[in-house]
Amino acid sequence: MFDILIRNGTIVDGTGKTAFQADVGIEGDAITLVGTAGDASAVLDIDAAGKHICPGFIDSHSHADISLYRENSTALLEPLVRQGITTFVGGNCGMAMAPLGDTHRDAVQAYINIFTRIDFDTEAHWQSMGDYFEYVENKGLLLNAAILAPHGVLRLNAMGMEPRSATPDEITIMQHDLAQALDEGAIGLSTGLQYMPGSHSDRGELLALGEELHRQDGIFTSHLRSYSKTLDRAIDEVIEVGEHCDIPVQISHLFLIPDYGVFGPLLRSAIRGMARLSKYWVPPIPIDQPMAKRLKQISDARKRGVKISTDIMPSTTGFTHVLAFFPPWSVAGTVEDVLNRLRDPEQRKRIRHSIEHGKMEWPHTAPDTWSLNLFQLMGWECARIMSVSTEKNKRLEGMPLVDIARERVLHPFDALCDLLLEENGQVLAFESLAEPGDAFTERSTFAGLAHPDVMISTDSILMGSGKPSPLFYGCYPRYISRYVRDKKLLSLESAIHKMSGLPAEHFNLRKRGHIAAGAYADVIVFDYNTIGTQSTFEDPAHFPEGIEHVFINGHHVVDGTTFNPDPLPGQLLRKC
């Protein structure tokens, strides 16, 4: 007798193979049958005729780990499970909740706090990565989580916010802390090479950490040093780590922001015009060729034996901390150091000059050569406020920066500096070249969305405040409905592989990502004809349609519109 029997469904098993008809039997936390159930009985018997059965989606790039410790984490992460995500990879971009460090603990806490707003005195009941894992396991997890050790945090613990290359002794400290995190269950190392402090790491530091990963079979992931005109060099940097150290590497949330140089204002205006026009008609211009070129660069490395992959968000709107829009030298030190610079009129002039006149030159370590000068690349119009911390400014969430500036009769830079001071530095922002979700700039992502070796990710930041991205509610249902069913960029089998089997294999998440006997019972039943989402940038908080059942480790968590999180079914997936 089975605990759960799903009959008569069309199985897309996560391998990329052609879909087939079969029944799926589940006992405990495992799939025990993929075949014909005959007259077998089950505690729960589901007729999936006309529906598809697939593995739970694996979000290969998420920040959901920063929500796991919270008392309301189940409610915060419900939107992920509702869209079919059963596992996520967290600790990305060089930032995670542990280890908290000893030598430069204040710097580590300030770095973590700027994103999470955690009260370390009352909420942080851990020190090491192992302590954090034990804490969240005892508390319980809604879905499965695999966590990376955060390079930014390790670097801060070794040398504080020093804007320079690490010494051999400091690299040794980082290696030791990385080895401990891996021993305690971290699956690898994540880097945020665009951001301070990771932006000051050099080849020797990255290779030394890669060698430690080689010793312990860990993966190296990277928010790249550049996503603009030096993107090819940033990709090569990661390829070198993978090739030299013989380890799997992952390029995080691949995208490309073109550098139009002196023609920037004119071309950006034209793009925004075409984006507005795309509400009615989409100019058939193949603007995904630059993305295709970088994907070939990655594929060529894979052909010569580098264990490399990448992921992409099905969106043209990114999001990050507002301080990522500033030159790295201006955000060094404590939060108070940064805010004092913004209070100083002369320092403000210097920061603005750096934004408007800096040169984005490799390796992006000189004061005014940082890699992703977003305002220079996309204009002041690119930013919209995602999240603030005070009630008085909540109305600004979702509002374009230029509108806030117009309201305050200020230049956008000064309006942003004032807002950072009002919010004690705690401001997140969306960025996009044109309108969020427009159908013209969307075309620049098609090569990545269709490529069979590119994973799909959400980059989720769910903390119960601010304006969420529509990806947090409907990333995977929208991917299937828009790009598979409607636009036919790729087959359903390839799409499901990109969202399940591919990340499971690359991140070594054993017995996940497939519908097969012996695999963990992370299973979705969905209606291909109705799957989709009403979530938009303007109105994101809508659960998707067409996801009829979600099972996590054999627990029936989503049953139609009913959410059944108890007992919490998730597992912490420690490095094997």
C-alpha cells in the first residue's frame, strides 16, 4: 500500500527525456514506483489524467536563506512553494547569515544587517555555519535548502573592510573558515565580486579558495565582477577558477547591460520608446545576440572539460541594495562611515563625479573603475525603490527615483542620498533599462531562456517588507506558460530539466530533481493548459494558477488552493 499514488499523469521526469504516461507511488519521503500501479491502493489516491507530473523546481540562485531563522519564515516563503519550488540554493553573492566571525565581528554584522535588518543581540542564536544549520533545523524548514559559504563574510572576518588584496596570512584565515563551513555542511563557496569587499579579491585569493573547494568537493559560484562591457573577462575569471582547481563553477544570474558610451542617453531614450511601443507591437529586432555570444563562451569552456554552468532570471528587472549603485570606495567601512560621507557635501560631489565620469576598466579595483556603474550605464531613470525601513517612506516603494527627485525638487543623486540618510542606509532598489516587464527588452534574454544548459532562478529576497519582485510569486509558472507554451522557445521537457535535473546534478543534490524510484518525493502536479501567473511588477502578490499539488519529501504541502505546511517538511541539504 502506498502513502500517495498519483495515477494517469504525463510524467516529465527532469532528465530532458520525452514525456511519458505512468503512475507515481510515494512511500514516506521517497518515490517507490514510476510505472503501472494497477489495482494498488493508497492512503491518498490522486487522478492526474490530463495533468503533468514533474520534479519540484530547484531554485539555483536564491537569498531565501536569510529568512530561515525568522519566526514567520513559513509565511514569508510560502510564495516559493506555491509556485512549485521545493529546493533552493542559498547563501549567494558572498552573503549569508553565518559564520558571524570573531576578529572583525562588527564589520561582519554591519554587512549582514544592511540586507537583513537583523537584531543580532536578540535574534542571532548562532556563531558558526554549523550553529546556524542546527538552529534552522531545530526550528524547521518549509522547503529544502542547500547553503553556500559566503566569501564576503569570510573576507570580512579575515581582514575587515580593507579595500586591498589579501595577504597570504589573511587568505589562510579565509581557507580555514571555508574548510570549517564545508565540514559543517555548506555545499561550496559563493562570491560577490561586484560588491565590497569581494570586489578587491584577486586571482591568487580566488584560486586559493578554489583549491580548498577541490579538497572538499565543493562548488564555486560567482556574482561576477562585471555584467557589462568586460563581461567576457569576468566569465573567463570564473572559468579559470574552475579549470585550474578542477571544481564545478556557477555563474550567477547571467545578464548583460550594454555600454553605449557617449551615445548612451540617445540610445537609452530610443530603447525606452520601443519599450513603451511594445505594449502594442514588439519590434522584431534580435537583441539577444550579445547574450548568445557569452553563452557560447561558457559552452566552449564546458566542451573542453570545465564543469561550468549558469542561471538566468526570466526578467529584465534586477534588484539589489542601493549602495551597489555607488563606487566601492564610497561604501567602505561601517554604515555610519558611509552615511557620514553622504552628509558631507564635498564627499557627495566626489561620489557623483565618480558615477558620472568613472571608467569601467578591468580589473575594476581602482577607485573610479568599478564594473557595474548602473547609473552611468542605464541613466538615473533605471532605479525604483524596492524597500525602505521607515513607515514615513513606505509610499515610495515601487516609485521611480526620478519621480521622487522631482517631488523633492532635487537631482536624483541627492534625492537618493537623502533617502539613504532617512533610512539609515537600509534601502533596496529595482533596476531596469526600460519599463519593468516590457516586451522589447525582454527579447534580450531569449537566448538564455531557451538554452538547454542554463538554469532558471528567482534571486528571491523575502523578508516581509517592501515591494516583492513578481519572480518571488510566479517565476516558474510564468516561465512555462510564456516561454514554453506561448512563445515555444523550447520544449516542456527541456524547460523542466533546466528547473530540476540540471541544478540537482550541477550542485550535487543527490536524489533530487528527478521523478525516479529511489528519489526523494519532491513532486509537482500541474495543468499545462492553465499554468501561469497574474503577478506583475505593479501588483506582484498573487499565487499562480495551474499548480495543483506540491509534495516536499512526501508531504502534501499544496493541495489546490490549500496550503498544508505542518509538519514542516523541508530538509537542510548538507554537502555529501
